[in-house]
Amino acid sequence: MTTVIVGRWGKNFAVRVPSAVAESVGLRDGEVVEIEAQDGDLLLRRTAAHATACQQAEAAVAEIEAESRHHRLDGLNIRDLLEEGRRG
């Protein structure tokens, strides 16, 4: 984990992203990112990466829903199946 210092940039705060971290995720100068507060933490996310992740999640949901139509639980419920899986 890399530690950085929060500084001032005009009336705002700023964080410098070390080049090794930027290179590891392919971040480029001038790229647009999103920032949000989540459970008391800061979350910095590449806009394109977030859009791609959302598309992949939506595709996975659609695939699961389509595949689930071909399977029956035969009276079992999800809780029973989870317990059975934990028992191994």
C-alpha cells in the first residue's frame, strides 16, 4: 500500500497519485476519474473502468437469469442449498 499526503490546490484538497500506481492501472494524464465518499473512505474510480464493470455485471445477471430458467430446485430453497454447500 502506498501512502500519500493530502495538500491544498486553491480552495480544494489534492492527492498526488504516484507514477508506479498510475502505471499499474494504466492511468493517463488528463484522464477523467470519479471520486466519492463511501463508508467514511474515499473511492477513486476510472470512469471507463466503472462503466465496463457495470456492463459486465449486467451481462452476468442476464446470463444467470437465462440459465436459471433451465434448472429446478425441486422443493429446495436457497438457504438449504447454501447450508448443504457449507457442509461440503
